[in-house]
Amino acid sequence: MARLKAFQGVVQQNADIADSVVLYIEEAHPSDGWMSTDAPYQIPKHRCLEDRLKAAQLMHLEVPGCLVVVDSMENSSNAAYGAYFDRLYILQEGKIVYQGGRGPEGYRISELRDWLDQYRERLDNSELKENPFRGFRFDRTGSDASDADDSGNQITLT
């Protein structure tokens, strides 16, 4: 659950530049199988889609504001993304641009955070190139103030 809290922090910090989705797959530590001693919930192996949906509702409580979707009972998404037990991905325009290691050992929130920080920096730099006046507000004042441009636009740093 500590990983989910860290993930939730990254989701909240980057909500302005990234949509986040949790794909709930088969239960890694079912209460009627290889059970984890520190699991906050006792979730049995999913026998049908309704079981999986109920378990996903618990997951949603841990990541409010994040869309939670559920894998099929055939585990097609899990197989396609190699997500078992857990894994972090970033997709951009339908393409994988970041693939984290398989959890639990390869699950690194710090890598996800670093990628998003670098992406934010690239966004900021590209916006500056496209709009060098980003961060400035232009007000039409008609005054002859020394910080007005030739057309009478007052330039104010915001």
C-alpha cells in the first residue's frame, strides 16, 4: 500500500500534464492462495468478473481521482503488458514511452517521477519557444508609461 500512496502523490503532482489510469489485474496475493501477511484487505482469487470488479472498488479507494479499469478474466491486458504483479507505464499518443521494471523489485516510482519531471521541463521549454511572452500579461492602457510598447500595450509580469 505504500507504493500506492507514492503513486497517488505522483498522480496528484502531475494531474495538469498527465492522465493516470490504474489497471487492476488478477490478485497477486489472494486470501485463498499465496496470501501476503501485510495486505490491508483479504481478497480471494477472482472466480468471475464481478469478484474482480469488487476488488477494483477497494483499489479505487486507495487512489481517489485516478481512473481504475479492470482486466478481463482472460488477463489479456496483463499478458500484453507483462504487468504481473505490478508495473508502471507511460503511453503517449498510443505508444509506450516509459516501461518500468516488473514489480515488486522493478517497481520504481522515482523513475516515473523523473520521467514526468523531464517531460514537464520539455513542455515548459517548448511553450517558451512558441510564446516568448509566456508569463507576461498585456493590457491596452493608452498611457505613455516607460514600460509600454510602441502600440500602447502595458507590459506587466504576472
